[in-house]
Amino acid sequence: MEIIELDPADGALVSGAFEVLCAAHAVDDPESPPPHEGVFVKALAHPAPDEDEVDFVAVDDGAVVGRLSIGLPKRDNLHFAGADLMVHPDHRRRGIGTALLDKFIDYARADKRTELSLTTRMTWEDGPQRSEAGRRFLEKRGFKLALTCVNRRCASDAMSPEAEQALLDKAVAAAGDEYEVISWLGRTPAELVETMCRLDSMILAEVPLGELELEPETIDAELKEAKAVRTEAIGIIPVTTVARHRASGEVVANTVIGVFEDRDFRHGFQWITIVDPDHRGHRLGTLVKVVNLRLLREQFPNVETIWTDNADVNAHMIDINVKMGYETVDASGEFMLRLDA
Ligand SMILES: CC(C)(COP(=O)(O)OP(=O)(O)OC[C@H]1O[C@@H](n2cnc3c(N)ncnc32)[C@H](O)[C@@H]1OP(=O)(O)O)[C@@H](O)C(=O)NCCC(=O)NCCS
């Protein structure tokens, strides 16, 4: 078995890596949205603009049997290193995972990263059973659970029309006349870029991070544009609704669902929802989410299910999601290892 850096232009290795993803999905979390080959391939060729990304594959007898994808933030959080690691189900318990994990730790150490993170699926309440392998594997190497996020899904028409209208009416009444709701598909309208950067830069300070020590990322117009270019290049369309405070002109609430361009794909992904702390308590979170859900249904009738994950302690967000019909599936445990500086 050898570990090779994955060249995104190497079609055979990229297909092999995608097959590992599919085989692992079928065994580890078959209820989750299936991997999408187009998005996978394009994402390899278009790395995130704020990270140094490197991918490795474990190859045995000419076949890809495992993959490791490392992301090193390059603007903020220079102490941090994150990775995805998985081994083909037919090749587990043979030390391949250990070899890939060693690769990650060596790579991160060489770049002076001191906080390393990996995620694994875990069973949540009475949801489908998830393997303990990931947790045992990571704990054996000294990783500790730092953050638990609960994965929920919701049919795009989960609420009855009456219940949905009632939820919206209540939110509209609570928000009053002070806010204007604006929605769009794709790129942020030019006149909102600056104020959206302000809100995007709050995200890491506002979402619960458990034991992870991450500083807020500073998003400027250039980075925002680069992220939008990448999202477009990999075949994902953001569906966005915001609330703008009329008096100040600032966007103070934002919600985004990521949808694949591929109209045969039936899943959408709830990305961020954030309300400026100075504007909480006016039901703006519910307001933008219900309006965005309606836009999604209208524009992407192929999207039947929306997926979201929230830190288990994020009570307000979970409360809104439950009202909208989200139900728990499983959890993702983010495990962390600290290295000496
Ligand atoms: C977790 C995973 C990467 C392990 O890969 P692997 O190649 O089987 O790992 P190794 O053979 O190197 O196992 C190393 C040690 O981890 C622990 N471990 C691995 N699988 C385990 C299992 N099913 N049950 C209990 N312990 C397990 C054991 O201590 C094992 O050592 P041992 O075989 O000498 O007892 C693999 O199961 C996987 O891809 N799971 C799904 C993806 C995932 O959860 N990734 C996140 C973890 S980074």
C-alpha cells in the first residue's frame, strides 16, 4: 500500500477516490445525501480560496482504498488543520486509516499547525446506528471530542400550507416595518456585498464551537467574490434570503441553502443562518428561513429534502428548525488533537 498525493487531473485516481466515498456512504451513513461525482471532481480542481488544500489517496494493488483531504486555513486560524479521512469498507482494520492519519499529523506538524480536527459520524438518540469505528480510531490516537453537531433533515414541504403561513405571519408581525426582506439566487447583489461581508465575518464568533479555538474569519469583498466564483465553478447555487435594517441599510439576518446545479439531485443543504446579535428577538431567523424555503420550492422543485447540522447546544436555531419540520438523523463528532507548538 502506498499513499500518493492526488492530482485532480488524474482521472483514474479521482474516480477511485470517488468510489471510496460511495462505498463508505453505503455502509456508514446511507440515509445521508449520496456523494455527487460532478461536484466532487470539480471541488478537487477548485480548492477553497481561503485554504491550502491537499488530497492524498491510499493505493493498494492499483486500487484506491482510502482517502485523506487536508485543509489548512491560510488567512486566519493559522494554528488549525482540518481533514476528512476514510477507508474503503472492504479494506478496514488493516492499518490503512492509521497510515493516512500519520500522514495528516506529519503534514500539519510540518506546517506548524497545533490544533488538528477530524469528523466522524455518531449515533444520535434513537436514529440509525452508526459505527463506533471512527470514534475508537481517533480516541486511540489521543483525539478528544470537541464539538457535537446534530444532523437533521426536512422535506421541503414538511409544514402544511396553513402552518407555514402562520409561522410566517407571526414572524412578519414580530419584525414590524423596520426590516426589508431580499432574496436572490447565486452571487450577492453588488450593492449588498459590503454589508454581507460584515455579517459573514461574524459567523465564527457567533456559532457554538465547543472546545475548538477558532478566531472569527475576516471576510472582505475580494474573498467573498473568490468564494462565490468557486461555488459557481463546482456547480452549486446558493439560494439566499436576508433581512436588511431599513434605518442603517445593514443586512442583519441571512440564510443560505446550497443547491446543486444538477436538476436530478434531490437534496439541498442548509448552510449558514445568522442574525446580528443587536437584532435578535424579532423573529428574523424564522422570517428569512420561511421566505427562503418558499423560494427554494419555487425555483428548485427537484429538491425534496433539506439537510442541516447544528451544534447540539444551539437551542434557538434548533427550535426554529424543529418548528419547520426538521427531524434528527445522526450526529457528527468533531475530534481534536493539540500538538505542541
Ligand atoms: C475510522 C476509519 C478511518 C478507520 O480506518 P482503518 O483503516 O480501519 O483503521 P486501522 O486499521 O488503522 O485501525 C486503527 C485502530 O483504530 C481502532 N479501530 C478501527 N476500527 C475500529 C472498529 N470498527 N472498532 C473498534 N476500534 C476500531 C482500533 O484501535 C484499530 O487498531 P486495531 O485494529 O489494532 O485494533 C474507517 O473505519 C472509516 O473510514 N470510517 C468511516 C469514516 C470515518 O469515520 N472517518 C473519521 C475518522 S478519521
